[in-house]
Amino acid sequence: MHDLAPEELIRRTLAGERVPLARALSWVENEHAHATQLLDACFTRTGRAFRLGITGPPGAGKSTLVTKLAREYRERGLTVAVVAVDPTSPFSGGALLGDRVRMIELSGDDGVFIRSMATRGSMGGLAVHTSQVCDVLDAAGFDRILLETVGVGQSELEVAQTADTTAVVLVPESGDAVQAMKAGLMEIADVFVINKADREGADRAAQAIRSALHLRAMTSDWSIPVHMTIAARAEGVGELVNRFEEHLGWLTETGTLERRRRVRLEQRLEALVRERLWVQFRAQAPAGTWEAALAALADRRESPSALAERLLG
């Protein structure tokens, strides 16, 4: 597979072949020399897959839930790609290996493809890479793409925003409802899930979230559901998939899906232009310009805005 010509690899990726697809995703993540060629070829074939973001604090049972969601979608005759995003160290292996172990029951199903991702520290950031990986999977013909993030930090919120529908998964204990409000999850959630709902306090947690939702200003006519699941026993998973599909229907009918996707494309374009302008600037600036500018800032000889103006001039 290493010696495949780029055109051949792209052709086989678009045909949905698994081994070339895995290689293509590595190109995207590692910013390979032919990654842009690949992404350009994929882009015109995107927009068909429904992208579902699954986020929430560690230990909420997201990997188990994602596994059961994938199985439910397979039973409905749809193909599924799972992107498990670990925004921590790419060397730790913890979450990545854990995801693979928990999702092992999906192995051997040709209709499921699982990919683990870690941050690469590039200018574009994790959200851009995740979007690009989803584009390749979309172009390869998957019906549903499940994006799972390990926590609720800034990078996870950005990743969740690359999805069409975002589900926030919480557990009954540990004051998750309050944490959700603090972490800004109220703003991004289209569906709330109380997983491990057989534990004490599940109804109380659901009620706390419903109360918080009532206090929040209504920004659309989509009424955010709070859904109970016990992922380990696959309880409530079929109904949760129904909620997701209802949300997809609402997004499509109201034109919200098109608007959300347009905003995402605008953000990606802005990020690319920003990155390229920066690279161009650093390449064209005479040697020592940047260091001299930083020294002038440190000595308080010039203000940041005046310096920026001068450097751009």
C-alpha cells in the first residue's frame, strides 16, 4: 500500500476500500505531501453523511454508547464510521487503546470503520483535522459518522462543533449537570444523554438539566431532549437513535443543516487563509524581524497593535 500512486490510492479510497482508506486518513493526519490532492478529490463527494458528535466528561461511558449506537445503525442497514478523538498525548495510548478494546465487538463488520485520532499540534488544530478526516469518510460512502471525544475541554467543544448533531453524555453522580453548564455544553448540545441511568440520582440529574434548559434563552424551535440510557445493556439506544434521526429531519426541514454546514465551511476557509498568511509572512520577513519585534514588546518600546501594523506594512 506504501507504493501506491496518489491517484490510485485516491480512487480506491473513494471506492470505499478499507486499507487504502486507512492510509488516506494517515495522509490527512500527518499532513502528507499529497494530502491536499486527496482532500480536493474528496470534497466534491461530501455532504451526504450525517455527522454525530458524542462528547461529555471522561467516565460517562461514551465509548460503550458509541459501540451500541454503531450496532443499532448497522441493524438499520446503515454503514458507520467511528472517529475516536483523544486530545491528550499521542504517546499515552490510554484512551486510544481503551477505545479499541471496548469497540472490539464491532470488528469483523465490513459496514463499520473505526479510527482513533490524537492531536498533532498543527496550526490548523484538532478540529480542522477532524473535519478533514470526516470529509474522507463521507466521500468513501459512510452513511453515519460518529465522532467521540474524551472530555469537555476547548478542543472537544471545537470537535463537537464539526458535527451536524451533538449529544452531550453525562452520568447521574458528580454534579455533572452543574459542570455541563459551566463547561459551555448547554450551548452546543442538541441532545442530552444521561448514561448509566440505572444508578441512583439519574432522574434527579435529568430534572436538573431540564430545569437548566428552561432557564436558557430559546435559540430555536428544537426542544432539546434529555434521554436516559444504560449503554452497557444497550437499553434506550434504539430510542436515542430515533432522537438523532428526528433531529436530522428537523435540521433538514428548517434549513438549519445547510446553515450549520455553511458556517463550518467558512470557519475552515478562514483557518486555512490565516495559516497560509502566517506561513507567508514568516517566510518573507527579513531575518531577525520577529525576534526584534518581540524584544521591542518586552522592553515596552512599542505596543502590540503598533508593532502588528508596522510588521504588516
